[in-house]
Amino acid sequence: LGSHHGDDGIDQPDLTVYRGWIGDHQRLEPGRALCRWGRAGWGPLVEQGYLRHDRFDDRLILASVELIRDQWQPEPAPTWVTWVPSQRRATLVADLAHRIAERLDLPAVDAVAIRAATPSQRGMHNSVQQAANALAAYAVSATMPSGPVLLVDALVHSQWTLTVVGMLLRDAGAAAVHPFALATSAQ
């Protein structure tokens, strides 16, 4: 990932690298979501954890693990788990990822950091703004395993956040990235 110095002196991602298409070496594997936000089934339980309890119910963890392990069965199989850190709910997604990793008997690795506070993806007007916003927000922060990874997020609005974080993980050496979210609000 190329970069340049912004007005504040901090390295900024070079968006021209991602203009037009995503290279094969950066592509994510097809992902999954447990449910749709606001819909019947698991949706109300996700909303309760997200909006009221700042922790997800154990039933959501078990359903997620069942979906990942028994139905989805991502290939190549993940050998570790990481998550998209949340600017607004610091522990919620990390806790979700750790609990899923524990049930899958995989290590949870804190491999992604927030590099800058950015506006919510919902406030972006188009796909280019969403991608740029996500690129400005995240960076790979640690030495990480190179094997396939399960990338966990709680709620997906635009899919650009998972895509960009997955691309950053691929650029840093992850063999494959399998995105997973509890809920999606995408149509």
C-alpha cells in the first residue's frame, strides 16, 4: 500500500492504488453474515447486544460458529481470527471475535488498529467516499500470522470497511481473508 504525507504529517493511504479494481492478490474470499439488521430471526438479538448491552448474547456466538464451521466451511480454512476495531464501541467487536475464535479453537490476533478517527460510513455519499474513509481509518498494527484469517465485524453497512481491512491484511501477507459479520444492513 503506497502512502504520502498529508497536511498533518501523518502517512495517508495512496487511493490511486485502489482506483478501478482490486487486484487478485488483494481479493477477499466470499463472506457471510448471520442475519440482516432489523429483520426477524437473529436480527432483534443482534440489535439488543449492539444498542443496549454492549455485548452479544451467547446464542449469537453459537449460531455464528455453527454457520462458519458446519454450513459455510470456508476454504482455505482459517487458521486465526481478527476483527475490525470499532471507533464507537471499543470492546464490542473484539469481544465477539475472541468468543468466536475460542469456540472455533483458533487464536484471536489483534492485527488491525484504528489509524485515525473518521466519520461513520453511513455519512458517506458514494462508494469512492466509503473506500477512502475506510482506508484512512485502519492499518495493520501487528506482526500477524500469514495463514488464512476469519475477519469479524458486528454490523456491515457499506461492505467497504470489511473490503478495505481485508485488502490491508492481504497486503500484509494473509493467505486468504474470509469476512464474517453478525448482521448486514446492505440491501
